[in-house]
Amino acid sequence: MAEVEIKAVSKAFGKTQALSDLSLTIGDGEFVALLGPTGAGKTTALRLIAGLEQPDSGSIRIDGRDVTGDAPADRDVAFVFQQYSLYPHLTVFENMAFALRAPTRRMPEADIRAKVQEVARLLHIETKLDNKATQLSGGQMQRVAIGRALVRSPSIYLMDEPLSSLDAKLRGELRLELKRIQVDLGATILYVTHDQTEAMTMASRIGVIEGGRLMQIGTPREIYENPINAHVAARLGQPTINLLPAALFAGAPVGVETIGARTEHLTIARGGGDISATVKRVEHLGDQSHLHLDLAGRPVVTLADPEAGFGAGDVVSLRLNRPLFFDAKGWRVAA
Amino acid sequence: MTSATTAHSVVEPSTTTRRFAGTLVVLYAIITMIPLVWIMLTAFKSPDDAISYPPKVMFKPSLEGFCNLFTTRSRQTPEFIRSLGPPQGLCDDIARSRNMVVAGPSNYVPRFVNSLIIAFGSTVLAVALGTLSAYGFSRFRVPLKDDLLFFILSTRMMPPIAVAIPIYLMYRTIGLSDTRLGMILLYTSVNVSLAVWLLKGFIDEIPREYEEAAMIDGYTRFQAFVKVVLPQATTGIAATAIFCLIFAWNEYAFAVLLTSGNAQTAPPFIPIIIGEGGQDWPAVAAGTTLFLVPIVVFTVLLRKHLLRGITFGAVRK
Ligand SMILES: Nc1ncnc2c1ncn2[C@@H]1O[C@H](COP(=O)(O)OP(=O)(O)OP(=O)(O)O)[C@@H](O)[C@H]1O
Ligand SMILES: [Mg+2]
């Protein structure tokens, strides 16, 4: 395990600027998540670190060594791909042993066997080792894909949305396991995802990336509580933050164009608030409800206690409770 | 791979559709098989039965065609034949009944061996070169890629015989005419364009993440190519090999022009087998029947791959 330092890296594919001026340091043993929508440049960032693409400018250091021009094999990284992660012509065992059997590694067969079995136990796939890679369920395939990387002890594990093809329940399980394994091994991981829950629950730091730019990086809490702009604010939080024109509310600070209100910034009552809104729809999720409101023609979504008994057509009043303020360009304005 | 393998749904065709398709296939098979069956029947006819009119479907089978295919014979007087000892085997017996003796082996076996060496040699070369170039075209940024690919394909658009004279002169100058090497190189160059195009399609279908994963895991690109790409391209390689082999095996025009005594292949040899008073049809038919065997064997061996291969990657593994 080692520190990985990315300095001012840019990459364009023809006219598409996939990544602009990315600087990021991943500390030894740290779990960093890159969170961003599709096309943000997440995969490109991982491929640059792995050496599958060459940056147009900037440098990449692993453990203090400049690897910018090195071949992938010389960088000592492991990669879990977004898709196409297993070789269909090999068994599970052979898939997991593949990296260890690389000619440069010259690992004795007995050690390979022991290592693969150890990792297979860790991932609960030890009974599947003799299966063809194609005879597995989606969840098992994904475990094997992660196992292919875990048999090695590289400087850094690069993981490209390894759980995105799984259903919600499996994703939740594997999320926990992956975090546990990372802590046990003290592994350095750069984990790419567009799922905020994965980023929030596993990462020690989250980098929010959009349009090829790293917008903000910090602990999950920092990013959630102190987003630097409306984009970042909209990345985290369920339901998504409501961005409303400041003009609708009295008493916003000067220069504020937009008010960002998450559920916790909104107090809903039957009357007596700052502004009134109409309930359009109530989505029951079991333990809580999503309340879809109409506030002067703008949709507002917030959480409500199912016990509160709101129904469509009700008129409610809203009170803002230390919301986030943004200027005309979407940048954060101090309250 | 993982996700692509699982989801592949096919709407089952209805029974009527299936019966109709089945009938068509059987009809087509019968139509294409009739000439082959006729050739095989002719191979077992006597020369008289072979040219009798109306054609005979029922006849007394004879191995004379095969004997004449493998031997040369000389005409002798009945007295001389009677003075010989007992006949040496079946063919000698048949020859003597026509007042001839077996003079020696014919050229069929050496021609057949030439065909085997030239066809398989050029197929191996064309597929090997084709696989490597297709991989290059598929994975690397080649300058003028589309133009190059089109140029490679365009060599196939012209009838090969159009360049026969220049090639004939060129081969004579550099000493390649009537050599096996010359024929191997010629058939390779004709087939390589087909091989590049077919194989590029197959290799494009193999996700590049497979090799990239291997390269990150410590393999060189070439090792990744051997360990990961080749095993997944076997279907395409097999299909391509069959197409190349069929072309090289059956090629006639160049073979007539460029080969004679030394490197002649079977196709120009078979139709000129002359018997008593003209074409020896049973021998020609016997030569053709045996000539089909290698292609049939090769195709049967690779048929599993071929079935998947000729759908050009449309069906996922
Ligand atoms: N090989 C390539 N050639 C051309 N454009 C590319 C290439 N790879 C990526 N891009 C472009 O670069 C941008 C970033 O792509 P990237 O794959 O990094 O996105 P991503 O964040 O991983 O998205 P997703 O969540 O959908 O995987 C996209 O606009 C994409 O179209
Ligand atoms: Mg991606």
C-alpha cells in the first residue's frame, strides 16, 4: 500500500474534455470515493492512474515514484472494471489466479492456491472455485471480480462502480463487506461510483466530480454539510436538495439568488410558517413518506412522518431552518 | 463476460414457420447434393456406364475409376498379357481385362499432396497474419485506418484472374513459378484480406477491458493477446480458416497458369485425366470424390465453431 498523488492531470478525447486539471492525493490506507454523474470523467481518472490512458498534461506519482509514462504492468495497481471483469473461458479459480500467474511474478503454484483460497473465503465464494465464470449469479461474479484484485497487494485498488450492476439488497451487503475487508487489509482504494450511499458509507473522503472537474473533496460530512456550490449540494442527500429562488422568501442575505433546502432545513406545519405550499402527492416508503409539494408553481420534495397524515390537496406552511445560500452562479454564500 | 452472457432472449419461431424453414433447408440441401451424389456414383461406374445414354442410376459398381485414377497403364497384345504371371492385385486384374498392364503410379498422389501443402500452408499463414493485423486494426490508432482497411478489402473486389498475367511474369522473373512456396504466397495474399476483415469483426467484439485487465495484472500486451484474446477468438479464427481453406483448396485459374510439373495442385490435374479414347470420366469423378474428403473432415472438425462463426458474432456466447 502506498500514497498516490495525482497532479494537474488533464485528458481530452478529440473534442471531449474528459478530465480537466485533476489534482488529488490518496493517502496510504485511505478509502477515497469519486462521486459523479455519468460522463463526469470517473472512469477516465481511474484509467489514467492505471496507465491505460496517457494524460495530456500533469503527472501521477505512486509511493513517491513518478509513473506517468510507465506501462500498466509496472505501476503495481489493481483494477476492478465497471463491466467485463471475468474471463469467460476460465474457471473462477483461474480467474482469481490470473494476476498471480503473470510471467513476471513467478509465484509458486502452492502459494497461488493458498492465496486464492484465502481470498475466496473472505468473499464467501470458496465453493464456486471450480465453476466456469459464466455459471455464476451476478452477485457471485462481482465477488470474483473483486477477488481478482484482492489476491494481489498492490499500491492501490482502483474500483470502477464494482457494485453498480447488482440489485439494491446485494449492493448493501457487498458494501459492508468491502468496507470491512478494506479496514482489515488496510487497503488504499480509489472507488468510483454514482451512488451517493456507497460514497457516504464507505469512503473516508469523497471527491465530487462533474464535467471532468473535481468540484470538492472532503469527508462525507463536510461535503454534505458544507457543499461549495449547488452542484455538489445536489449530489448528496435523499431526497435531492430543493433549489428555490431566494425571492420567494423574505430575509435572505444580499447576493443570494438561490436557496437550497434539504429536508432538515424545512419545518412543515399546518399553519403559521414563512410561506404556504400545496401537497400534490404523498409517496409512502414505509418508515417515512416523500411529500411532493407545490410552492408557487415550483416542485419541492421533502420527507415527512407518515403519522403526520398529510394528503394530496392539503395546504401546509413551510419554515426555513438555516438553509444553504447560493449566488447567481451557484456558488455558496455564507449565511 | 459477465453481463452480456446472461441476457439473451430469443422469440421461439412458430411451428409453421419452423416447418416451412425446415422444408426450404431440406430442398436446398437436396439441390446442392445432387451433383455431388452424381459425381460419387460416376466414380463407381465403368467407363461405358459413365457415358451411356440415357444415364444409368442402377449399375454394376466397379473400382476401375479409382484404379485408373491412381495408375498409368499401357496397352499390350493379348499374347503378351497371357505370358505374364498372375495379376498383381485388383487394378492389374481390371487393366488386363482391357488388354492393358499397369505401368506405374499416376500423378494424382503428388498433386494431392501439393494441394494439401499449399492450401493448409496458405491458410495457416493467412489466418496468422490476418489475426495479428485485425488485432492491430481493432485496438490501435492506425493512421488512415479506414482507408487502409478499404484498400485491403478492395484487393478482393477485382477478379483475381485480372492480375494473373502480371503475376505470371513476375513469378517467372523471381523464380517462384511452379513452386509450392509461390502458390502458398499467392493464396495467402488473396486470403489475407478476407481474413483481416472477418477477424476484425470478431476481435472488435471482444471487450478490450479483458486485455487491459491482464496488462494491469502484470502481462505484456503480447502475453495478454495470447492468453486472453486468442482463446476468445477461436470461433472467428476457425470460421476464417475454413473460408480461406476452401478458397485455396478449390482455386483453379492461378493453378492452371502458374503450375505444371512440380507444384501442380489437384484441381488442374483432375479434369485432364485421359483414358482410352478421351476423358476418363470415372477416374475424374473418383479424383473429385477423394478431393472433397479433406474439406469435409476439416469442416466437420470445426463445425461447432463454424455454426457460431458464420453468424459473424451476432450470437453472444
Ligand atoms: N475512449 C474514449 N474516446 C472518446 N471519448 C471518451 C473515451 N472515453 C471516455 N470518453 C468521454 O469522456 C467523458 C468521460 O467519460 P468517463 O467514461 O470517464 O465517464 P464516467 O464518469 O466513467 O461515466 P459513467 O458513470 O457513465 O461510467 C465522456 O464524455 C465520454 O464520452
Ligand atoms: Mg465509467
